Amino acid sequence: MKYDTQEGIKKYLTNGIQGFNLLLSDRHNQAHKRPWPDLERLNEWFVLSRYRLDCFGQLWVITEIQDKTTHKYLDINEFFKNFSSVIPIDSFNECISDNFWITTSMTRVPGDLDECNICGEHWTLEDMHTAEWDSYNEEWNHKRCSYLKTRKSHLDHFKMAFDHAGYRCCDFTPTKNEYHNKDGLNEDDGCEPWYIVDIPGVLNFIKIGWRKNVINIDWSYNGAIINFPEENVTQNDHLIHAYGYDKMGEYLKKIIPNLIKG
């Protein structure tokens, strides 16, 4: 039962990401030798300062740590930097006070031969938490690579919407995301920024950005009052939500000509 002892698990880890995947396979196979609900319950472990091996042979990863007092999100690597590579889950729980919210999710990790489909790099034990599985395209990517690819795609579509509305010389400046709990200005936080759009000949600017499944278009800094009485969406005199880039372009064709000139 080397897959269920502290020293045994450490021995798996000496073989890198290949050994870690073998550990996961051995634990899953052992736990599921008997059919549900009579599964064999294994010991639970906290490993590599980020993962929980549960009693059913499944893998969980810590995604967020939040201080209950300050409500600030803490750096996972820094928080667990003094933890041993393998500890019993009871010892882990004893080390964590009630002052923190810890969020986990079930996960999987890439194999030793898998590579990021965007940058072509492989993963190690130290950085395999940066990998994410794209189930639609059935490929592994770095989270940061996926984020930067999506961010560029969204900005390109924003620019195309202004182009189609007849405004091709606009400047797009990243600004704080006003919907997400992260501001989007740090490329490593996985949250996209909003944009301040300066339009030649227009007083002040328009602010745009994704708000869940709608694009927030805000021209309040210009002061013009523009309404869309035919549109059944969230709006006021200085703001409207667009469901997609086509609607965004349609709204811009009405908004921009009616803005106060500067």
C-alpha cells in the first residue's frame, strides 16, 4: 500500500509528473476495486502544497485562499511554502485556522508527454497547477496562455465592432474590471480588464468591458443622453448592455454620432 503511506507517496513523487500520475492511477484503481457504494476508503493526504488526495482516489486542488478578516486573496505558494510535500489531511486541517476560506475543486493533471497546445511547453510537478484541460478542443493549455489568447481575441473583437461602426482610429487603454473581484490589470490573475476607448473628435471616452455574458458600454463620461427604447436590456441614459459583438456594433452606430464633440 505504498500509494497510501507518507513515505510511499514521496517515492512516487521522485519520478516527477509521471510518478504523480501513476500514484493517482494506483489510488483510483485500489479505491474502485469494489463497486459503489462499497468503495475502499483510502487515507487522505495533502501533497505538493496544493493538492488533496481524497479517500476515493480522486484529486482536488486548492484554487483560492481568502482571509476572512481582510477579505483579501492570498498567494497559495506563499501560504503553504513551509509545508512538507506530503502530510496527512488531519495534520493539514490542524495547521489551518478558522481565519481563512479555502476553495477547492476536483481536478486532473497533464501527463509527462502532454504539452501546451499554445506555447508547446511541457509541465513539471512544480507548475502542473498552471495547466487546464480544454474539453471542447480536447487539449491541454497553460491557464495564462489561454487567458492571454482569450484576452487578445476579445480586444480584437472590440476593435472590429468600432471598425464596423465606422471608427477605425480609436485608442484602447486597459482599465479596472468593474465586475470581477480582481481588477484585470495583472496578466497573471486570469481576469480581463475593461477598456477606455478614446474616439477622435469626441469629448472624453467610452468605457467597455465584459460583464459575465454581456458587454457593458458606458458613455457617462461624455454626458450625452442616449436611449434605446426598442431594446429590452439593462440600460439607462448613459449605459447599455450588449449581448454579443454584433449588438455592440449596432449600438455604437447610434451612440457615437450622438456623443458630445470635443
